Amino acid sequence: MFHVPGYDPLFTPLSWRLHGVPKSDLRKELIPTEFQPRTTVFQRAAADGIAVAQVSPRDQAGSGLTEAVLRGCEFRPQFSFGDLVATVSDALRAGPRSLVYTYHGDLDLTGHVRGPATRSWELELANADRLAAALAEELPAGAALLVTADHGMVHLEDRIDFDTTPVLHEGVRALGGEARARHIYTEPGAESDVTAAWQATLGADFEVLTRAETVERGWFGPTVDPAIAQRIGDLVVVARGRRGVIRTAAEPLQSRLVGHHGSLTPAEIDVPLCVFRA
């Protein structure tokens, strides 16, 4: 979640709602195609005559996030392991050239709830492996399957609760991001004091950087549009060890999760890319 000028409290793009306001559907007010106006990969592929499909859980159809970053696909809902494989197989044969995107989130969910590298997670990883093998068997001649993830995960071993640590509140207008990478929106003129307070409280295994420093390091890409830069926190706090900044009052569900991600440790950013060819 992050700040969008004109919207307070913070905006949560995963659900396309205001943070902490469950019924605040913003799809008509904060229009996804205007929020993210650039042409997607799928739109470019479709414009080149490629049959493009997305095979995902049905609740993702028409969501704000789907419309913002995945538009241009024919949405095909999937209801189970077998249905995902069959639906992807059908979509691959929809045209002489086809591009199919599919998402399976059970491994991610298991890691968040039980923790990465637990027995539950290892068994679910085996299921993900079986899914990849089943998809590979369905490939038509000349097709390729690319299997990857959007992030890794760490087991959170120590939690600093922002909601019960008053020293972290001083000079802070709003707190976005997530446990492993927090965006701090400061009161005018308070940036240096907030930096000092957070660094002293959190210790050496956290970095507290200004927006300009994160942009200079390339964390948000080689170039950052000024409109996008406004969404980045005045300060960005990233965890280097296995600690995190939670919010038990404002984010009770997320604060109870075992596995977290969002920072820059190898466990979080080094993800595999497996390629299968028919």
C-alpha cells in the first residue's frame, strides 16, 4: 500500500481499496487504466495478432489490479489444479500464435501462513512442481513454458510493532508498505528527525533511506516518472535480517503472518526461472 495524492488513508492496490476501509471499492473513482496508463505486454501482443489469455482464479476477473497491469487478455477462470492445466492447454491452442499467463497462489499462501521451508511449504512446493510438469506435458509442438515467481520469502523472527511503539510515531503522517519494506510519509520538515528515531530504534539491520536515495539506487527502475515518485514514501525502511515492522491494530491479519517479503535479501529477490520446450 502507498500514498496516492488526493487519497487518505493509503491505497491498497491488491484489493483496489483504501487501507483499512474494506468496502471502499475505488475502481470507478481511481480508474485502473488511468492509474496505470501504459500499454501492457498483453496489449502489445494482442495488437501483433497473438491470441492472449489469462488463466487465474475467478475472483481476479475485472479486479482493479488485473485491469491496471494485466489488461489485454481474454480472462479464463480456473477452479482447480486440473482445471488450470486443461484451461491453459485450451488457451494455448486458441490461435496460430498464443500467449497464456496463469497464476497459482497456493505456495505463496502456505509460506505466508505456515512459513517458508516448513513441512507444509515443502509439500506444497512439490505440488507446484507437479503442476509445472502437467503443464509441460500439455504443450503443443513449438511451445515453451516459463515458470517463475514474483518474489521469495523469509520467516519473520522478530517483530517491531509500530502501533505500540510511540517513538516511531513522532513526525509520521502515514505508514505504508509492508513489514519488510515500509514507506514513511512524514510531516513537513520532520524527515531528518524521523530518520534518526527510526534508525536508533530499529538498529543496524534496517536501512532508512530517503525517496531520492531509493530512486538513485534504481529500486523502482532505471527511470521513475514524477507522478510515480510521489507515491514512494518520503522515507523507505528496508529490513536486512529477519525482522519486520508490523501493525497489530491497523493490520491484524498481516501482523500474524509467519512468512513475509518485500525487502532486498537474496531469499526475497532471488527467484527461479525454469523453461520447458515442446
